[in-house]
Amino acid sequence: MKQRKAWRVVREVIGEADIIIEVVDARDPIGTRNRKLEKLVLEEGKKLLIVMNKADLVPKEWAEEYKRKSELPMVFISARERKGTGILRREIKKLAKELLNEQEKVKVALIGYPNVGKSTIINTLKGKKAVGTAPIPGYTKGKQLIRLSKKIWLLDSPGVVPIDDFDELVIKGGFPADKIEEPVKPALKLIGRILETRKEALTEKFGIEDFSSEEDILREIGKRKGIIRKGGEVDLEETARWLLREWQTGRFTLFGKEEEKGQEFVWDFEGVLDGIEEDLLLDPRRILWKYGEELREKLDNTKRVGVREIEGFTVGIATGFKKCDGGIKLLEKLTGKQVIASECFGKKWKGVVVIME
């Protein structure tokens, strides 16, 4: 039901807007581009622009080559670093100009998966000169348009593309690798994506140069990491969990940057997160009011982390820090998302509950 509802909202956004911006994570373009969304937009006859956010985290040469091969207009930006946003504005104006010959105003909407930076881009585009609710007759009550220029308006409500299957949820970090009962399938899907996007990453990380089947590659990773069962066979399940954990925590990426020293922690709080999801609690204060006592029982020097995707947002819990800022930074690093609300708790050892998008 949630999937159908989410897609219904996406279709409504497509129907209202004249220009659709699909926001994609430049670090994983294949995984965060949605072909179903792109097909819907083009079938509706709407203008479509691909915005690759977080481009500061990928090599410039690779980004330029990917853009050159694209069949759709594309812009690489870093919204958080405010790089490339001027180019984005110019591209929006270029697409709008083609439409303004036939209509007085053009509406722009941002759509994409959770964790790609839609809200950050909206806030960047709005800027300090943004004007509030648009006086446009017939515009849907309860929604808002922000004026980007005299004739171009931004729909101030990003469309969230739902994650359609469990394997994708795992790859995007929405379910901890250590908790997966059957990890081989999502691990093979991840390897296939790496082969399609940038197979050199497997050579840089594992020294694998013979790219045969996904399962053979997973088995070779297990050999090289020494994840072996009694009898000398590779433990594929444990290898898959290890690979997914490396991907989720950012120790393994598509690009050969120098690895950072990993920060040890354990995944926890599944029971609390189940309750938060059931009650649909998206306010850190309300979460602490209901689950604070249970969370305080685990306050010690062991770093514990839990995350859960709920209704397009991510709820994060982290404990075992001397300062709450440490927990916030770890949660942002693990998810690639930005904290928009947080509450700190504890005395000697502290914890934090956050909402991210």
C-alpha cells in the first residue's frame, strides 16, 4: 500500500510540474536513477533534467565521460558545497524558455530516491530571495510554490521515489548488513551494478582483474579476505555480509580514494525502531519521551547505531559517545544524509536521536 501511495504522489508531482528534475547520487548513478520515473515523465511530455548531486565526491573526468554518454540533459552539482548550482539555474532557465513561448509560468519539481539531496537542492535554489506561496489560480491547496524568477516557480515539495524491493533497500543502506538473513542476492546485485558502472573499483579494492560471473567475483572476494568455512570452501553468506557492510559504511566506494580508518560500532535498536515505525514517530523529542528509558540503559562506551527509512525520512539512533556531535557525524557518514532534527541525551556517555533526509 505504501508503495502505491508513494507512486501516486510522484505521479501527482509529474502532473503538476512542467519541468521535472530527477536528483541522482553521482556516486551511484545506476542505483539512484529510476527508469520507471524517467519513462513516466517522458510519456507525459514533460521536460526532464538529470541532476547528479554530490559530484564533489567523484572524479571530474569520470563525471564528464558519464555526461557525454547520457541521452538526457544532465548537470553535475554539489548542493551542500554550493558548486554547480549556477549551472543548474541556467539549465532550468534554458528548458523554461522553450515553454514560455506557450505559457505564462513554468513550474519545476524535484523527484528522486531518499538520500540523494532533494531538500538541500530545493533550499539552495530558494536562496534568500525566495517568495512564499504562489498566487496561481487553481493551484493545489496545502502545497507551495517558490518563485525562482518572474516566470519560473519551484514546487516546494520533493517527490520521493519509493525503494521497490528489499535488495535495493539493503544496497542503499536502509537495512543493516549484519541483520540480513539471505545476503547473497543483494550482494550479487551490488557486484553487477559495480561491473556496469565502474568495474575498476573491484581491482582497486580487491585486486580482482578477471571479471567473470558475479558469484565467482563474490567467491574470489571471500578467498582474498580469508572468509573460509571448515573444509576450505568460501563462506558466501558471510562474504556477502562483509561486502555489503563495507559498501554501507563507505569503506568501499566506486572510486579509488584513500580509505579512511573505519570506526567500530555495532548495529542495534531494531526493537525500538520497529516501535518508531509502527507509531510513525518522526520527532526526536517524542521518540525520547517514549523510548528514552530503554535507550539510556545502553549508554556505555560501546558505540551502537540503528537506522530506519520511514515515510521518506531516516530515523537514526547512536549511543556511546562523549559528545553528541560524534554520533551525528557517524550517522551522517553511514547514511550520506543530512540531519534536520536531533535530540541529545545522557551524561558521561551520550546518545542522539536524529531525523535525516
